[in-house]
Amino acid sequence: MLSTSLVEYSSRYSRLTQCLVERGYFDARPFRLIDVGCSGGIAGFWRIFQSSFQALGIDPLVDECARLNQAEANKNIRYKPAFVGLPDDHPFVLKRGAQSPWGANPWNRLSAARAAQVLSDRVKHEEKVPVLNEWTTARLADPKAKPTVDQLAAAEGWPEVDFIKIDVDGFDLDVLFSGEKLIRSSPVLGLALEVNYYGTTRDTEHTFHNTDRLMREWGFELFDLTVRRYSASALPATFEHDFPAQTRLGRPYQGDAIYLRDPAAWSYNSAAAVKLDAVQLLKLACLFEAFALPDHAAELLRDYAAEVAPVTDVKPLLDLLANEIDPSLQSYDEYIRRFEADPSSFYPSRRKA
């Protein structure tokens, strides 16, 4: 789900997180992830938290969850086959009524849909899920037994969850609302959400504009947004990968949105403020680093040094972040002095990276 650029960044720049993990700051309170729509497994870059990591992956594909559980070496990561959503009497479900969450969906006009139709008869039944993403042909969990995200966390004995990823191809807002209590009370530090760039003005549809408005109401800021383009079948473009999905040209169809808490913004948006303790602030700094935002990790550590002080001194951590960006410099103070003395030294023509 996460963009290639972010995964590449997290694999190259992770010294802050490595330092905090190695010093055992998260041993007593492991970083916890709930991944709804986990087919393919928990993303590898989360494993930087090593033994200080717990994850629950949820997916309706029964055989895929069994495969992932069998292959998983970390006893703190497990996969559960289930649909996740809201009870039928939830206000959001009642408001949507019989309408679908996919209003004005152009899917049937796209080359990916046409390619899937053409290839369907040529692909073996057992390969339809991995090759064509025809998940409805696979063995699925009971759709009537739909736990909420809140219930899943409670069943794990997790009053505190740090990050939630949701990618369920449709009823994503239902899943999001199903975790509202956990998101607000934990408080969850960030979410990765698949978003749709098509849709109508109905506020019950899974669209980017509805997702963004909701996340801001719940106290999150948008920190990254990707675009997956899909060409029309009238003139198909080259696919990005060797299966019928996004293409190199075409309309913005879907993408991934990263939402994180932003304590630096609370000075002018006090309604978004939540109470984060020292360990949560350090975890949030790790999330900023993981999602290619070392600048916001530095801002957080700088501005909340006093709150983090009972756990650790932030100066060595700031030095790590600065050295990650410019290995020629050994300290954060030196990095900032160089910028303040001559901002033009940061022009691309004068910098190697």
C-alpha cells in the first residue's frame, strides 16, 4: 500500500528509530499496529521495532491469513481472517442506507477492468486472487460476523494502539468509524488509509474529501498523499506492474494518505490537541522518520524536549537526524547554523542531496 519512495526512505533513514529501539525505550510499551486489509503481510519496514513490536493483521481471505501465520517468524505478529465493519444499526450505516460507498465509480470504463475480463478465462482459479485480485472467488471469512476495530483491540487486550492501516477496497469508512473510540482514547498516533479520487458529494461515500474532513475533525493532519493513475479502456496505457491495475498514464483513481498527530499545530488548533506522554512522543517521532519526514521529527523533539526529558535527552537524537540528512555534519546545531548563515547553501545547485 505504501508508496515506493516512502519504503525506500524508511529503509535508508531509520537511525533515530533504531537508536530508541536499541536503548529499550519501547520494551515496556511495544509499538502496536492494526492492519485491516493485510493480504501480502505486514509491511517489512515496521519490523525495525524488532521485539518491541506487536501487530494484528485482519483480512477476509481465510487461506491467506493461514499462509501468513505459518510463515510469520515473529510471535508478536498474527493474522486473523475476518471482515471488519459496523453493526447494521450504526448511525453511519443507517445514513448511507441502500447506497453504495462507490458513487460515480468509473471502474467499468478503465483498462484495468477490461484487462481483468480478458484475462479471467486464461487464469487458473487458484491464481485469480494473486494475479487478478478477484478476491470474491476465494474462501472468505463469515461476512455476518463483523467485529469492529474497537472490539479487535479489546480482544487483544490492547487499550493502546499506535497506528492503524486500512485498505479494504470499499467500506473503508465503515472500518474507520468502527475504531473511533480506540482512535480517540488511545490515542492512535497515525493512520495509513487508501482513498478514492472519484465520487459524488454524498458524505457517506469512501472519497478522499470525506476521509480528509473526518481525519481533521479527529485531530490529524495530512502528511503524505500518493496517486495511482488508471487509463480508460478506450486507449489503454502501459500498466505499472505485471498485473491489471494502475497505469503510467490516466486519471487519478486511488491513492494512499498518511495522517499523523501534529503537536506543533496545536498552538493554533487547540481543538486537535490530545495528551501524549514521553513514550508516545518518541513513537510519533519514529513515525515521522518512517514516513520520510525527519524535519517534523526534529520539530517535535525540539519543541517537546521538556516533555521527553524524563525519558531521554533529545540533543543526541536531533544530532542523529541532522547527520542522516547531511553526513558531513555531526550536530543538529551545526546544521541549523549553516542554514541560518546562508539559506542559499541549501539550493539544489549547491547540495549533493
